[in-house]
Amino acid sequence: MAKKQFKAESKRLLDLMINSIYTHKEIFLREILSNASDAEDKLAYRALTDDSVKMKRGDFKIIITPDMISRTLTISDNGIGMSREELDENLGTICKSGSLQFKENLEVGAQADDIDVIGQFGVGFYSAFMVADEVTVITKAFGSDTAYKWHSTGLDGYTITPCEKAGVGTDVILHLKADTEDEKYSDFLQEYHIRGLVKQYSDYIRYPIEMLMHKSRQKPRPEDAGEDYRTEWEDYTEWETLNSMVPLWQKKKEAVTDEEYAAFYQDKFNDYEAPLDTIRVSAEGTTSYEALLFIPAKAPYDFYTREHEKGLQLYSSGVLIMDKCGDLLPDYLRFVCGVVDTPDVSLNISREMLQQTRELKVIAKNLDKKIRAALEKLCTEQREKYETFWKAFGLQMKYGLVSNYGMDKEKLQDLVMFFSTNGDKETTLKEYRQRMKEEQEFIYYACGEDAAKIRKLPQAERILDAGYEILLLTEDVDEFCMQILAEYDGKKFKSINEEDALPETEEEKKAAEEKNEAGKEVLAFLKETLGERIKEARISRILKNHPVCMVADGPVSLEMEKHLKRQGADMAGFKVERVLEINADTPAYEALKTAIANDPEKAKKYAELLYCQALLIADLPLEDPSAYTDLVCSLMI
């Protein structure tokens, strides 16, 4: 039999198929199983209108047979098979897809709805040459009495000869390559490895994928066995269905229990805890898809590292395309796990990557809305669960709020939480707003490393005495959140360090001006004594009973300065302008004023003491702790 050459520059194209298109060699099994599924779909569709088929959907199956001795892997189906002409056309012409043609020829109707062939490009079969140096296809078309054998060793072409085959369908026989130092092709003959690949890539092919498994079991103990009886084992074989066939997300919601969802999540995403929440999404229309999403109870160990990869598992008609499709989730929802199954996204020729299409963007946008709605529901209806979620992923949500210059702040502002002076638990902005007094003009906040310390800040005293609640910002990103948000529900955010945080009467303004005028000498002395360590000293309008505090002048606060230093930022480019505020209504101020007039050297010590106290209150490091202790001791003498 003369060997035929592949058509249309096929040698070059086939070389491209084998060496360039697919990233992972293991993909070959997915492609061949998908072809087998398509063949069975075609015959199943024909059975709907042709009584001569005499097969029901439950009769179809795919069988995998590994043979370690002959180093062959056989994938067999009892689908529609191929004639000689179809063999020549489909396997002799690269990029000729019989499945695609079948799709195009399907009439739109109720019967066609149950048929969803997978193949599109006509190249999947040739992935077999990544692992095999010889491929044989034995096939018998439905309605034909003659079977044919297609055989090829790759680039040198193929032969087609008549042969014998008992029933309709197709056997694809791969003669695996010899093992090398870099590649162990014999792994594809290991039962456990085959099972793993089927589970990973083809678990939801609608027909059973079966394999005869070699197992071991304990023999029954003989009735007359004595005390010296030793347990005996025996080997046996058993047919096992390797795939689940029906995805959990395609079952009716009422038919799936919470326990089944939890088991699926724990198995699929390697978590020993059940998810906090499960989200089912089903959409039909111009873009159809099914999604099954999970919100984990805790963050993975690498979640806040660069190594963590976001994304959902993407399936196309039940076949795994991508294990981590990052385009389906925004960064602020990168903690979500789950699967999306759709026939409507555009794939590249290898079916390993996506093309950026409108359909993909539509799915991503809809999932974003559904997930945020689920989180809002958790927050309002199952607060304990939401607090668990927030403990694990709250920081990510805050980063999402401030990233991209606050582009997503409207989406996330009702989901973020902060500590406040109203109890020990975190609160949402909506809850804070609902508790606001009618006359309250601003949403107040204060920053620090610890909520308990922030509550004791001297700047907070006057706000609390007015009966107003303060948000206690303990995360580095919190203050950035305030700046990005700027306002919430018509109320601006206001730091307790700002002079205009509380409204002043005309009398209060006049009194403040008088104090400033009277304190010019004291303020000038403080500036002269402390030098470049402070930008200026001023009579405080934010302190009530405490003598002193330190604030920043300008857009960068003291807490931001600390955060930037912790991040290793170069602070040489700018300087946080520190302002020493002193309370003119305290004995400490009077003592300083008196010392300036009567004992300037002692006054200098008072100035240093007040400066150090202000640093300590602001949780800033002392420049010279030893000098500070010496200073305190000297004032005791």
C-alpha cells in the first residue's frame, strides 16, 4: 500500500502541532478523549431520528487500555466511527474538523440542545505525536461492513488499509516513545497517572470513561484457620469509571446538598475546611455559562505573596481549558475559588489559553456582581461568617479599594470594615453612618497601630466628649482608604488631628486667636529650641485636657510616614512636616511660660520633655532614649 502524504504543507504544520501548540504533553489524553466524546455525541444524535441505531445514551462509553509490555495506550469508543473517505479527510487534512462541520450542520431545535460536541480546530488528534512515535487508528463507521486502519509515524505520512473490527466505533492506539532522561513517557501507562489526568482534564465528559484497574484485597479468613494464620492478599481486576460525568454545577440546586458542595470544594481546591459560602450562577442568552464559586474560610498560606495565582477553573463543555483563568476575577476578589463552564468563549487552537473576547468580559462582569452581592448578604444576614471572611481577606478588599486610584471604591465601600469607638468589633461605613448624630458633620477617624492606643489619643478626647464615634484605623492601608473614599453618603471623612474637625462658634474662634497672640513668645521659644525637628509650634485647638501632641502638616500623615518606612521607601525625596501642638489651658503650658521668663535653661528642658512626650504619644521613636531618661531625672533634682 502506497503511503500518502499529508495535504496542504502538512509536514510543516504537523511539526508545529507536535512541538509548538501545546504547552504540556499530558494534554494529548484530553484531546483524544474529547474526540471520542464527539464521536459518541454524533451517534447519540443520530439515534434520536434513526431507529436502526438501536443504542441509548446509557450504552455509550469510552475505554482506556494501557499495555506496559507493548508500550501502547488505547482509547476506544463506540461512537459513529469513520469511513475510508472520512479517515482520509479528517486525519489526512490537518485543521479539518469533522466535529465542527457536524456542529454547523446541526439544525436548531429541541433535539439538538442535548448535543454539544467539543472539537473545533481539527488539530487535537495530532497532539498524540507528542508522546507517541507511532499512532494507529482502527475505525468502523455506523452502517458500514468494513473497518479501516489508519497508521502513521508522524511527518512521513500515513496509510489507510482495510481491517477487521467487531463493532462500530474507533480505537486510537498510541505506541509511546522510549523514555529519556528528560521525559518518562511510560508514566502515561500507569493506571494512577491516567486516572489523575482524566480527573483533571476530562472529569465531566458526559460518557463514562472506563479502565480495567489492577487492585489488591485481603483474602477471607478460612473457617479452619489456626492461631498461626497469617493474612493473605490477592490481586484482582475491576472495571472502574474514572470520570464523574455530570458536573455538580449542572445539577439542579435542590438536588445538591451543602455537604456535597463542601466535599467538592475540599477535594477540588485542597482545603480541609468547608467553604464559608457557595455561589451558584447560571446564565443563558448571547453568553451562556454555569459557575460554581466558593468563598474560603481562611486564606491560603501564600495568599499575600507574589507566588499566589488568582483565577477560576475554566471549562468548555465540561473539558478543562485553564486551571487558573485570572481574567474572570478582579484582584480584590482573588480569594474566590470555583469553576466556570461555558461553550461561548473563544479559545486558541490548543485550547490552553483564551482570546480576549466580549463574552469573557461579560462573564467576568457578571461574576463580580454576583460575588459582591453574596458578600453583602453575608455581612447583613450572617455577620459571624462575614467576620470570619473579613479576618482572612479584609486586607485584600481594602487594597482593592485603593488600587487603580480608587476605580472600584463604589463597588467595595459597603463591604469594608474598620474598628471604631462603638464597641470592640469592626463596623461597616453604612452602620457608622446610621449611628451618626443628626448634627454630626463629618465621619471621624484616627490612625494608629492598636485600637486601644488610638482610643487614648489626646486628640480624640474632644471628639468623644461631643458624643461622636471615631473610626480606629489600625491597618497601614486604612488611611489611604479614607483619602480615596473622601466621603461616604454625603459625609466627608475627617481626621481628628485637623483643627476644623469640630465646628467652632465665633466666640471660640476669637478665644483661639487671643491665645495664639498671647502665646507668640512661647511658640517662638519652642521653635528656636527644637530647631529643624519641627516645622512649627502652635497653640492647639484639638487638645482638651492633655498638654501636648504631634501632628503632621501636609498630605502625608505621621502614620503614612511610618508605613512608608516599614515598606522600605526612600524618604529622602520628601519630609513629613511635624508640628508640635501645645495646650494653652494646662499647667504644663504655664510652667513652660514661667520658665521662659525666669529660667531659660530649665525652659529648654521643658521644651525637650514636651517634644519627647509628643513623640511617644504619636508612637514615634525617640531620637535618643538615653538622653530622654537623663532629662527626666534631671528635672527631679
